[in-house]
Amino acid sequence: MTRSHDDFERLIVRRLDGELGEEESLELDRAILREPEVRRMWESYRRIDELAAASLEGALVRGAGRYDMARLTDERRVARRWTHHRGWLLVPGAIAAALLALVVPKPEFLDRGRVPSTPTERLTARSANDESLPRVSDRTDGLMHNAGMTKRATGRDVLGVVGDDGNLYLLEVDRSRTVRMPPPRTGPVDEL
Amino acid sequence: MKAMHRPDEVDMEAPVIEAVLAGDRFAFEELVRRHDRWVRSVVFGALADRSALDDVVQQVWTTAWRRIGELRDPTRWKPWLYRLARNAAYDAGRELKRRRQLAQAGTGSAGGTASFDAGSIDEEQRRLVLSAIEALPAIYREPFVLRHVNGWSYQRIGDVMGLPVDTVETRLVRARRLLREALEGKVNQS
């Protein structure tokens, strides 16, 4: 198999980098002996590599390791953040707690005879009576619509809140984004 | 020649890293002593400016000490440190370029980088080769410097730079070709 100039160039570079296998090495040796152009390329690259290694050594070694260690470690460190290792447990932990709160019935002795007085307790009473949870609507909807803006729902978060009675309650928070409404079309639609 | 840790190999630096994570300054000094060479090669490969090399590398180690607590996986500290060094070098390069442009606008002359004393023909040739290396595009210069300073294999270079082995090889071939073209007739054969 005859190799191209580029192929031999690649073999030469791989030999210089210590990546050449035995068969390819023999093939390259034969080419260096038989073909003047390959021999010139080999000599040229070998010389450049020698000079490169020497020049880089000189450029990088100067100053190496001569640091003011006290200054290097003088900066206040960021503490090892537990969230990187255990933060992921928060989400499944919260979900598990929420599911437990839904499944495990609340002991009656906790609210027997009590009249709901705190907002949390009133929420509980409503949900126990199958009343829908109150929703707070955005009172600026009408104003924004008139100004050419509107709200688009972008998602919903579920927050767990521990109530005064010790139970976990879920709050649904709707997230939205204000966007500009497209202007109404006034003329004919262009045909493609 | 120091080899880069691969995920399937035991990282001999693990005790040192754990000690550093626990806030041991002496362990950090040991880490600097052991790995300063390849960090300098990364910075030089990305920055290609000898005059700023020491300052940038010092800054890299300072940042590494300050932020090592952010390391998500302690076994991946070398790629983390590589990215830190590389980003610092690129930031410094942009700042240097901005300052030189300002200086050039003010004085009308271009600034220069540090130079060798060309005391001998060999010294002169080394200076020429170093200038040619600095003039290489960064994507070719970085693996070239890592290979020549640290003696890393294509696999190791690929691991730390996040590149396939074939790409590393291609870039090293291209780097040699560009150097040969730049130094045509200027470098004597041995």
C-alpha cells in the first residue's frame, strides 16, 4: 500500500509523540530510507520538536513553584458545600414528606374541639370540608390587557409549608410571565 | 513523565485532595508543588504570553484554594483545575490584548513580550521556535504544549481537554505543520 505525503506526516508526528505501533514504525523507517522527501520531513519535524521542548522548558520552568504560599492560601475559602453532595436529597425528601402528609391521616386529637384561628388552620378546615383552596388572582390582569400586555403561565411550583398544627400543607404557586400581545392584523394577509 | 489520572485508575492524589478539602494548607502547598508544571503548561498553551505567565498561574492557584470547596466530585479535580487554569488564561489574554491596544493607541507603538537573550545560535533558534509556538492558533497550541511539557499521551490529553483521541492527533499534526511552515529556512537541521 502506497501512502500519501499526509499519511507519512501523520506517522512522523505519532512517532515523535510515542504513539506509533511496531508495524507502522517499520513502514516509516523504510520510507525514510527510500524517499528523500519523507526523510527531509522527518528531520525537520524532529529538529522542531527538540527546539520546542527546550524552549518550552525554559519558558515554563522559570518562575515555577516560586509562589508566596501564605498569600496563595490567604484568601477565605468557600466551605465545602453540602448541597453539592446532599442537595439532591432535598427534592425527593420534600416529595416524600408531601406524599406522607397526604396519605397519613391527621390524628383527631390535634384539632378536636378547636376552632380554626390561624390562616393555616382555616386552610385545613376548608380542605377538610372539601372546599377548594382560595386562589389569589392577579388584580392587574385587566390593566395589563388594556396596555397591550398579557400574562402567560410558565409553570407551577408546589411548596410544602409546615402548619401550626405540625402538618405539612401544600401550596400551589402559579408562575407567569408578562408578554407583549401581538398587534391586531389590519390589512390583507400576504400569500406566499 | 507524569501520566494523567484516568477514571479507571486509582488516583494517588486522593488523600491530598481530601486534606485540601478539609482546609489543610500544607496539603495544598504539596498539591501546588506536584502539579504546578502542567498547570503552567495549560496557562501558557492558552495564553501564549510568557510575561504574564507567573502572575496568571499564581492567580489560578489562589482561586483553586478559594473555590475547591465547590468541587462536586473530588475525583474529577484535575479536569476542574484544568478548566480553572484555561479560563484564567483566556481572561488574562483578553485583558492583556485590551491593554496593549490602549497602549498602542496612546503611544503609537506596539508592546513587546519578554524575550530571551540570544547568546548562541541554538538560543536564537529556540527563541524563534517559541515565538512560532506562541503564534499558533490556541486550538493547536494547547495540545502541543501539553504534549511537549508533560509528555502526556493522546488519551491523557483528550481526557483533560474533553477531546477524542483522533482530534488530539489531528491537532498535533496540524500544529507541527504550521510550525514547519513558519520556520521554513530559519531552523537548521541538527
